[in-house]
Amino acid sequence: MGPLIILAFFFAMRSCEYLTIHGERRTKLLRIHDIRFFQERKDITQNRATNHLADIICITFRDQKNGEKDETITLSRTTDPIMCPVRQGACIVNRILAIPGQTADSTINTYQSGNHTYTLKSETAIKRVRKLATALGSDQLGHDPLDIGLHSIRSAAAMAMILSGVPNYMVMLIGRWKSDAFLIYICKQVAEFTKSVSQKMITTTTFFHPPANTIAFTSRSTMAGRDAHATAHLT
């Protein structure tokens, strides 16, 4: 489950893209053949001995909630031994292909327990996530465990990108949002979100607003809804 959650975080995945869920969804569950690895621009996907050393990982989302088909997102490896999309993606692929009978068509949530093969379900995943959250404690985590859902991973990805200074358009592209709807995931009360904003607000202590090119003193409506007089008079 760990590699799945980490990979889902980096690609801002919807839960139905990496877990088995109930009901019909347009979004397709990812399969092994949807993941590719490249090193120095060479495709090393088939080399299970070195795919974890790849420079980049590419995931193709075959069908999505937004209607976009066969959309490929590419991310680079990180220097962290655990929080790395390349390392965790390779871990998932290699582990599944090592299970007897599994192929590139297997879903990425396939796992083996004893002599049986299963797929990780959403209800199992949420129980484990909340169990870990309970162990961490709401004081340290900042959330009640019951407030956490599988969609929290997608919102956490958006928040992580924004806090790191990633431009909005990049957040939209990586998270596959077709609008600025991802802004609903941004937790405005997070201290780091507004870090240094108050200091920046007093950096420029005065500013000049050029007068409008208006003939005579005509009134206009302000943003506050009040009337204001024109600031210039041309004879």
C-alpha cells in the first residue's frame, strides 16, 4: 500500500485510478502497461533490474473523469530514497510482475497474500490510512482521523505543489484539472500558505494610480459599491 499511496500523491491520482472501488466510473484503474521508465531518453521499461534508476517515469491515464483519454504525465526522480515517484513506481511494477501469472495487463493494486492474488480495495485502504492517522494523533497531524479520506491524497498533492511555489498552470497540468477547480483543495488556514505575505504587503508603502481619461466629473461605481468622482477633468 505504501508505494501506491506515494505514487498516487506525486501524480495527484483519484482513488479509482489506483484502487478497486464499488460502482461504475468513467476513470480507468491503471495497469502495469500504463507505466513507463526512461533513462537518458532511452526506454528501460522492460528492464526490471534497472527501471528504478530511471530519470523519469511516465504514466498514461487511459480514461478520466474529465473526459480526457490517453493523457500522459511525466515526473522526474527525486533525491529522496522513499518519496520518489520513480523508485515507488518501479517497486510496484517489479513486485506485481514477480507474482506468478501476472502480466503487463495487471492492475497496479494487485498483491499476493499466501498463495492467493487480490486487488487492494478502497475500503481497506481508507481503514489503514485512518489507523495510521490515529497512531500519529490529531495534535501532530492537525486533522481528526475521520476527516481524512482517500481524496485527501489528491488535495494534499495540490497543496504540496502550491506551497513549493509551483505555478497554478503546472498544478493543473500535473493534476489533470481542466480549470482552477483545484483551488478548493487549498487550505487557507495553513500557516505556510501565507508565509511572508504580510511582510510583502508592507514592502510597497505607496503607489500611484494614473487618473482616468474622463471628460468632466462623471461618477463611477467602485468595487465597494459606492459612487466615486472621476479623478481628472479634461477641458
